[in-house]
Amino acid sequence: MKTISIKELHAATGKWVRAAKRETITVTDRGERIAELRPIAASTASPKFPKRDWSKMPSSDLDSTDLISADRDGR
């Protein structure tokens, strides 16, 4: 487990957050432990995009750009 100060976290936040994918990082304030950055358990991570059943989606012969333009013209 790695320990860093708030100052180190502030100076390189992205670096430490990416490092937390691999190990738990403890953040200290004047030597006192105040927070932890730790990896998310694989079982709790959700997929970026859910699978969709396209056969259940409504179909249309209309062009979406025409629909959007008509909607914007009404404003």
C-alpha cells in the first residue's frame, strides 16, 4: 500500500488515480490518514454500454435530421 500527502495528490491527481487501479493508495494530511484511493472490484464495475435488443426498437422511414430540424424550427 502506497502513502502520499495531499500536496502530492494535488500536484499529480491523474497519476495517482490511475495508480489506484493497481493498488490502494492512502492519502495523509500532516501525517494523519484521511482517505484511500483503491481499485473498484471487478464485480461492481458495470459495462460501458449496455447491450440493446435492436429488434425491440421502433422503426421509421423518416430521416432523423428532418425531425430535428423541424423541432428546432418550432422554437
